[in-house]
Amino acid sequence: MNLVKKYYDSKDKPATQPPSGGTPTAQPPDSAGKFYRVQIGAFTVKSNADALLSKAKAAGFADAYIKFE
């Protein structure tokens, strides 16, 4: 069984996970001038990246974007 699926299907999940469907609440910055980035995907097919971007925006992440490298 896939280890990631096994973890998420487990009843012994850590209590620190946000509720399903929830979004993290805004917190004040740790220190001025620092940024913490979170990447939710990396794709070689642009249509796959576009699909995940649409899903992220539909979930309320208005500032989500695709960066081409």
C-alpha cells in the first residue's frame, strides 16, 4: 500500500492537522523581510499545472500562481 495513502487513511493522525477543507488562518510574520514559500506541485505537463492552479484558486488561494523555470 502507498505509504502516503496509508498515513492519511490511518486513524492515528497527529492532532495538529487542520480540519478537512479548512484553510490556515493568517498569522503575523515571524520577522520582517522573510518569506516562507509552499509549493503544492511540480509538473512537466502545463495542463496538469493549470488544473492544480484552478483547484487551488477554487479552494480560496487567490494569490496562487504558476512559475515557469
